[in-house]
Amino acid sequence: MSRTFNVKTLTGGTGPADEVHEEVVTAMAEVGINLAGREPREIKFEELRDNQCVVTLGCSTENVCPATWSGENRDW
């Protein structure tokens, strides 16, 4: 049985920094990804409300996803 998944990826944070750290820009450039001139962005609840799962990296969705949100949160 074959399964099809619709995956949408958003990058950002619940409390983003003012700028991308220079160390990150340098490290990503080493693997061919140019982040120069990029600005961190905030993820808003409106972007998440219809998702079944939100994956966070050491942060919480507490301030973004209200108690009425029924999706799954995985903190990697």
C-alpha cells in the first residue's frame, strides 16, 4: 500500500533574533546554502492552525499554539 503525504515546511521562530548569526551564515555557506542578507522571521498561529504536527527545535509552541489547538508538538 502506497501512502501520500502533503508536507509543508515553515522556518522561523516564536521569538526570532534580530539577525541570522554570522556563525550560521558561515556554516551554511560551507555546504552551499547562502543565508547572507536573510532575516529571522516569526511564526504566527495563523500559519500553524491547520497543521497536524509542529516540530520545534528546543523551543515551545506555548505562545504560538493556543490550548484549543489539537495538533501534535514534537520538540527535537
